[in-house]
Amino acid sequence: MSQTVENMLDNPVCKLALADGTVVTGSAVGFRGETGGELCFNTSMTGYQEIFSDPSYHGQIMMMTYPHIGNYGTADEDMEASRPMVSGVVVRSFSHRFSNQHRTVSLDDFMKGHKLVGISGVDTRALVLHIREKGVMNAVISSVDLDDASLIEKAKNWPSMDGLELASRVSVTEAYDFATGNGARIAVYDFGVKQNILRSFKSKGCSVRVFNSATALDTVLKWNPDGIFFSNGPGDPRAMPGTIATVKAAMETGIPLFGICLGHQLLALAAGLEVYKMFVGHRGANHPVQNLVSGKVEVSTQNHGFAVDKESLHDEIGEISHINLNDATLEGIRFKTCPAFSVQYHPEASPGPHDSHYLFDEFMQDIEKIRGVKSTYVVPDEMIYAAR
């Protein structure tokens, strides 16, 4: 594969090695060291800080397809978690200087502060095409070991994402209250929940309590929730049998349920559906999704490497509510056996910018219908995202 090396007067040589033997050379950015993980790519033009701090990306090396990364700096309010969650960063052109009156720290300083290893000056277009052809695979970034054979061997031996449980590594340790309102009481199972999901519930006047991923359902029910939410998160949902059993038990309570991303996959598995690892996952902010109920098309943000097999969904279990218009993969389910629905994409994100936020309203409507609790206060979408 072709390689490019950017000016390395200030940045030492760094290498990226893939498990299939591909090696490219560039410049080290961020923390000097070594890291590994599944190499995936995101097609978003902006939002690199939100992407790097999204818990769903825990353990993955993130390659950005947009060439300029870092030019608007970083800010605390753009974090989706308390720290970066990606294991490494790959970019074409890294900006050490930034221009934005609302930012105070450069991306390089941000990465150094969080010991996040990165490489710049590589042909990301060629690498993306390579992954599209060969499928996602593990890789290693290093500025301390520059031996090709050594790095390739490390990449080959890195734990596979297939069968790997990661949600417990990013979940909150103890339950906490995120918001107190006069509306519905929402219990959130935290498998790596994004902060803007919690803010979206808060905007509806909800009381929100966040629980550890392994919390027993009885403990959650003692809080007397009006709705239970299963969050996004990293890893293989099939490697979470205990959690699947908990979700299945929740489906038998009659309490309204809502799942996003990993939560969507867990609800599907609990209902007896099948989940598979994708050849190349969906990661970007421009995926067209059609709502099969309304017929409308939404521009969605996605970040997942596993998907629900739509052929395993039978009429008695539920119906497909949303479909991906790029590859016809299943994007949403409305279950018939219980008051539950789920989506594979992220309605709390804002690529549309508000195309999918109605899903939170639908959850509130389910709660009002079944629990008799009405959403008391709604912040207009433009206010939510202006605050971001």
C-alpha cells in the first residue's frame, strides 16, 4: 500500500500495522507510545471530540476519513464521557493549531493529557478502501516500536472484538441521579451511555437515574421507574448472557422499554432474534434511514459493528420500524410482545439536525399511555443543540 510521511521535524516517526501485514508510516501525534484495537473509520466531517469520547468506541482505533482533524480544538462541553474512549487515532492531516473562540485546548494537548496515541500523515483514503475490501481488522499504532514484523505480530494477537464483552469496562460504578423532574422516572442501564442521551431525557422533564450495567432488575424496580432505557455501548452483545436475561425479564414487566444501539441489540437477543458481526460497520453522520411507518427519511448518526439479523424477526415478535437505505440493514424494531421499541442509530445526535429526536417523544407517549405519567416540560430542540 502507498504511504505518505508528513513533516516530522516536531513529530517522531510512527507506524500503523494491520493484522493482515499492511504497514504504513507517518508522524506521532498526541501521546507517544503504543496502542492497539480494531481499526475502524468514521466518515463525519466534524465532531471528532464527541467521537473520540463516545463509549461505544471503547477499544477501537478510530480513523477519520475527513482529512483535516484538530483545527477547531477541544472543549469540555463536547465530551460524551469523562475521558476519550477510543484506543487510538489515525488521521491524514493533523492540526496542532486551532481557531475557535469557544475552545481552550488543542487536540494534541488533549490527547497528550489523556495519554491517547495517534498517527498522522497516512493515506487514510487508501486505508479505508483497504478495510472496505478486506473487512475490519485489528491494528497497532506505535512510536516506540518501529519494527514491522513485531508490530504485525502484535496486531494479530490483539483480542478480537468478536465475542468481547466491553460494556462493563465503561459503565458507571454506582447508581446516580442525573436529573430530577416532574415527569416520568427513567431508569437507564448504562452500557456506555452518551451524555446527550441523558440530556435528551432531562429536556423532557424526566427524573433520570443511571444504573450500572450489571444491576439486578429487582434493584431497578425498587426505584419505581415509569420507563427503562437500555443504552448504547461497546463490544459484542452476544457475550452478555446475564444482561440478556435481565433485559428479557424487563420485557415481562409491562414497563415501557427503549433501546439504542447496543441496547437495541440486547432487546433483540432477549426476544430470540439473532445478531451478527458486520463485515464493515456503520460509523458516520450521514446514514439515510427510512421510517417505515411514516415513510420519512432521516439523516442519522451511527456507530456500530454488530447488527440484528432482520431475517430472524418474525411477525409474532415484532415488526421492522426503520431500515438503512444504504445496505437495507435493520435499523429499528417495534416489539409486539411488550411495550418496547429500539433503534440501531443515535437519535440524540444531530446530523439532521433534529430528524430523529421524535423517538424520545414516542417513548414519553408510551409511558403516558401505560403509566399515566405525562411529560411536563419540553425544551425545544434548537435550545438543546445550541447548548452543545
